Amino acid sequence: MPDGAQEKQEQGTQCGPRHVAVIMDGNGRWAQSRGRPRLFGHHAGAKRVREIVEACPDLGVKYLTVFAFSTENWKRTQTEVAGLMSLFRRYITKEARALCDEGVRVRFIGDRVRLDNKLISLMDELEQMTQANDRVHLTIALNYGSRDEVSRAIKRLAEDVASGELSPQDVTETTLTRYLDTHVLPDPDLVIRTSGEARISNFLLWQSAYAEYEFIDTLWPDFTRDVFTKLVGSYGKRERRFGAVTL
């Protein structure tokens, strides 16, 4: 993988975003506005993911990362958390073959320790099944929090320093990046958050240092291909300088 400077330079020369990350927010409110339970909205949101994945190749988006469940989401009711875990298992089982046939490579990021064994097994199987695909790279952040990710990365880095495998003098930004869950992915060019909230909620903090952000009012189940296309198009009109000055 290119180092940070080279990666940013490559990203900056493109008209459209190569890597789009999405905070899929608003499922619960979408359902409640229709008099339905929150899980109804989560099911609707899961269906929307397929449409956005299918739109990526035509828009030149090679990498799509979606925030499915955060380390903070365990604070929700037991009913909602259990329902979400069931939804994740069902989604993987139902979509696995289609994702593979469509050339989608799937990866999961986040701490798997707290997830149940059945879900972990399904995640492993889907990653293995799609590992040769290269049309679209779909990364699903599940039990993910950026501060947790960086903490885990620093712990592994410190262990390598303590064992003598790594010298403290050799630790740089690039070194730490290699210990992150996303070490095989380019940094996101564009981060989208739906539902009208204007915060980043502990999502890809390190990786999004130079990302462009779009905060939109649309609730995730209403996030269509047309909305996605418009946001990707508007990205191309932005000037990406990465701290430099245009002469």
C-alpha cells in the first residue's frame, strides 16, 4: 500500500472519490415516523446497502465503507441489539452469493471479541468467499469505534516494540497505519452522514484526516442511487489541496 503522502496525491488527482465511507443514520427515526418499531427501519436500511453497492462501479467508486454497528451501540435496548445481530446474520446469509457473483469483495472491521460465534463464522466465510473479487470493495464496520481501533493498534505496535521487532525510532504515521483495521484500504476521500446529524461519531477518525464531508438530511432508508450519484458528482467540484496552496 502506498505511504500517506503518495496515497493522498493519487486521490487528489481523481475527478471523483475512489473511496466513499457512509455513516448510515436514521433507520430508527424513519421507522418511528411510520408508526413502526425501530428494527423495521434497520431492515429497510439493510436493503438500501445493496442498491448503493451496485451503483459504485458506474460512479468510479472502488471502495465503499459503511458504519453498521458502533462500539457505543451496545447501550441500546437489549431487544434492538439482539434484533440487529439477527439482521446481520440474515444479511450475510442472504446476500453472500449475490455479492460474490457481482464481484464484490467484503471485509469487516471492528473488534469481533464481543460478537457471537455464529456471526463471526459467517463473517469469516463471506470474507473468504469473496477474497478474489475486485470490482467493488465493501467494508462493513461492525462493533467498530475509531478510538477503540487506534487503541488496539497502539497496543499491538507497543508489543512489537517491546519484543524488539520494531524500533521506537522507526515509528511514524505510516507505521501506525499498518496496525489499523483498515491497513489494506486507501483512506476515504468522501464521508457521508445521513439523517441531519452533523457529527462523525467516532468513525474512521485517523483515516478521514483529509476526507471531504457531506452531512445530509436524508434518512438512510431514503438514501437512493440518485442521492448518492449527486453527492459523488459534487465531490468532483471541490479543490483538494492537502495543505498546499494552488498557484
